[in-house]
Amino acid sequence: MDKSRENSIAPVIMNEQVGEGVRRAREAAGLTQGDVVRKLAQINVEMSVSTLSRSEAGAREFKEPELQAIREVFRTWHVGVPLTSEPDSPEHRTPSSKAQELLRRRAVAFSITGVLIGVLGLLGMIVVMMSRVAPTGHSDTQAIMAAGCDHFRVAAHDLWLRDQYGETVVQLPHNTDIVYSGKQNASGYWEITTADGKRGWVDSSFLKPHC
């Protein structure tokens, strides 16, 4: 359906919905079309029976003053039937308003997607940056050892020096110089000696070569 046809159909749908609401309210009040016309005349609103009939059928659009007057008439009978379509009710939305709502939802979805992509990209950059300064792994340090390097520094903020039973002895600050003895225990920890003579075992994942 092209836009011109859609725009021509939308008012007709709206008129039918409003007219149907008026008809139901009138019947709920037990009034004939003639009764409504006479009541409107009492409050200085002119409308013929044929005009009301056409409006209820959706062939004519109710004017807002007419709807306001009809509300007053029906209110006397305590009829609470809505006479205008609710803009937020899905069943009363025109095709154009539904399209606008769809576009709005898509825009919100695209915005959320963009934010998520940006967050993921930022996290990826952080991971890359951290990997560049990450502690040297076992395979890297072993390759370095094979090249004849046994001097390292603590790459972590601090690193626990442990005894042969795995109990913590002292924390080694960042950039502490250590010498690897070439021994490893069953847990893969290295036996090292610090510059001030402390001896123990550390996780080599948190060491960087200093040769």
C-alpha cells in the first residue's frame, strides 16, 4: 500500500472507531439518535439525525465541540464509554502512528546496540593493553631461561614469596630484582633469591625477564 492510499484510509478508520464509540454509548444510555439530537439542541449544539447517523457510521468526522457536547449528554446517564480513540491504545493507532512507533523502537534498539558495541570495543582495547603489560607466562620465561637469562623482576603490584610448604613468607614489591635458581616444585613455582638474600618460591607467571 502506497503512502497516499494509507493516508486516505487512516482518517476513515479513525472516524469509524469514534462513531462506533458514540453509538455504543448512546445505546448503553438507552437513547435514540433523535433523543441525542434533542439533548444537543438544549445546550445549543445543532446536529440533525441524519448527520449523527452518518457520523456514527464513520462516513463523517465528528467535530471536537460535537464530541464534547455528546459527552455532556451521556454523562447525565453515567455512561463511561470513551468517545475518542486513545493514542496509546494499540487497537486505536492509525497506520502512520504505528509506523512512527515502529521507527522509534528501532531507533532505541539501534542506540542500545551502538552502546553495547562501544562498550565491547573498549573492553577489547583494555584486554589488548593489559596483554601487552601482562606478566610473562611459563612458556615465555622458560624460553628466556633457555637463552641463558636467570635474572627477573616482579611484574605484579606485589608478589608473595613462599616457603617450601607453600606458606607465605613476605611480599615482594613491584620491580623487585630476583635470581632464578633453575629449580621448580610440583606446583610449578620457581625457587628464587632476592638481592637482599631472601630465598623462597614464587609464581613465575608474575615475573618479567631482566637480563
